[in-house]
Amino acid sequence: MKKFILLILTLFLSYASYANEKITKLNELYLNGVLDKSSYMSSLENLGVNTSNDIFINLFDLFSDKTLDIATYEKSLNNLTSLSNSSKSDNNLSSNQISTKDNNKAIKLYGLSNCKGASDLCEDLAEAEFPFYKENDQVVIDKTSLQMIIDSETSLQSIMGFRNFLSNDKFDHIVRIKHIEGFLIDFKFGGYMEGNDFFLTNMSLRGNGKEVMSSDLELK
């Protein structure tokens, strides 16, 4: 599991570097007079920076009067981008209480099959078992097992919440976990119901809207 978390961290730091490049280019265009202030602010908003809050306004004022150097300003902007994205994601996700599974619930264990995307992640999760059961007409992951994983990994901060989507007999179950570095990891599990039974068919791993791996699921 530790190898898996390190791989996730590497992928998200690569994404952060990409965001850093965009902010650096925007700053260069603004400082060189290519972008006016209004266009500059609008572009920062598109990158996830809330330019109307007091923190940004103070940062921009300190940068404008050269109290802050460009490197410190850009680092602060990237921190604001991460905080803004985390806040938006948290608000869109219900934070269900972690509860212990009813002992009478029948658990199904699923593993990966035909994994695609980041090969290292596929290899690290090759032997993983994902326990699911049906509760109140919804298919959910066994939260007790999930919490044990969180508690055993110092790099994982907390479970942010769960979401369930049902369309006719098809469903998606999303688990969101927050890494200690601040980024969010989404595990999306998909499947279908048939009578009183359920079947998981696929899963994917996403972060900041970017899919890094996907796989079929099969019963263990």
C-alpha cells in the first residue's frame, strides 16, 4: 500500500507542476504588459484561484508593491489553487459517517482484471481485494475495512465521503480520500443490480478530474 501511495503522490505532483507552469506564464504576461489586470484576474479564476477573497487580495497587493518576490507569490498562488479545488470538491461530496457493517450482510470481494493506465498502479493493486455489500438498496464498500487502511497509512489523512449514483439497474459508488499533502483521490466503482443481487464490473482512479488508471473487476 505504501508503494501505491507514493505512486499516487508522484502523479499528483506532476499535475501540480503543470498548474505551476500556467501560473508562471500568466505572471510573465501580466508583468510584461501583455495581459491587463482584468484579463489576468479572469485567467487566475479559471485556474481555481479565488481572486475575490481577502487572502488573494492581500497577496496581490504585497506582490504589486514588490514586498513579495515572484517566487513567493507564485508558490502562494499554487497553494490557493489547491485549497480552492479541495474546498469545491469537499462541498460537492457528502461526508457520510464511517459505520461498522452489519454482520448479517454478505460481502463480495472483487479484484482487478485487465487493468489499463499507470502500469505501476496496476501492478501494485494486482492483489488488492475490494469488499462490497448491499445496504438499503445501495451497493457500498465495507467501511470498516476501508477505515483500517486509512488508519494504517500515515500518508492518508481521512475519508472525505461517499457518493452513490443509480440509473435504472446501473450504479456507481465513489470513495474520496484525502492525502496528507492535500490532494484528493477518487476511487470510482461501477456495476449493476439484478434482482436482490449486485455485480461490480469496473473501477477507475481519478484525481483533480484526471483519470490515471481503470480496470475491469472480477469476483475473488
